[in-house]
Amino acid sequence: MKIFLAVLFIGYGVICKSQVRPLKGEYPNLPYEININKPYDSVWNNLVRFFTEQGYPIHVQNKTEGLIVSDRFNIKWTYEKKGELKDTTALIVVPMYHNKSNNTTIPEPKFNGILSGELNATLKVNKNSVLVVFNITNIQKATYNIKDGNTMYIPYTDYKSTGAFEKKLSYYLQ
């Protein structure tokens, strides 16, 4: 009970002292959908090539079901500086947090800067095209447990796609 109250007290202090700075830029929504006017086999092969050439290890690959899921990997992320992306090659953008107690602004995830996640793609045949639905999913931030020194992974949802990912994918599929 004492530990719970200590965590609650610390968490309340952090919340009261921190303020989220919302993202200013316009970013694409996930999941990303694109219709490709090519045969299914061609789209499938290009999608597999995208995963392998971009270095995303494939965990699930089921051509019959039209499903590809990557292994978990560290995701390159960035933040906005004066309304612009600090790193335009990053896959996701995270908001900044302003700490009122010491007047500093830092990006979240502030603990050790590691975000990991998975990519998944589904293919569905339409009349004259193939619909590819692509998503960056299961994002987690790594943080250290001060008590035992172990790394904990916490679900993280406060992000947007930068659009860099969608541009690369469109290039491979067209």
C-alpha cells in the first residue's frame, strides 16, 4: 500500500508539473491505405521487397491471407522544433512536454529514448486493384524500473506518423 501511495503521489506531481505541447504539423493518419492497380502477386512481391530492403525483419508472412507482420524493432522517432520535424527521416513524431517546475521542454519518451513497435500490412483484392492497408502498431516505450534496475515496456499511443514511411512504401508499390 505504501508503494502504491508513493507511486500515486509521484505520478500526480509529474502530471501537475508537466504540460503536453500538441503537435503543430499536419501528419497522415494511420492505418495508411493505398490502392495499387497491379496484379496481386506483383504487389505482394514489392511489399516483401520493401520489408527486406528497408531492414524490417518479417515475423509473419502469409500470402494466401494477404498478411505481413514485422518482428518488433526500434522505431526511429523525432519531435517538432519550431513547428518543423527535427528529423524528416523518422517514422513517427512525438509531442514535447514542458516541465513547469524547471521550465524545460523535452520530447517524450524522455526516459531512455527507445520506442519499439511492429509494422503490419494486409492486402485485399478489389475489382481492378489491390488495397494495401499498412500500420505502425504495438508501440511501446522502454523505461527503467528504478527499484530493480530492469527495463519495462509501456504501451505508447501519443504519436503520429511523419509521412516518411508512407512515401517509401508508395515508391515500392507503384
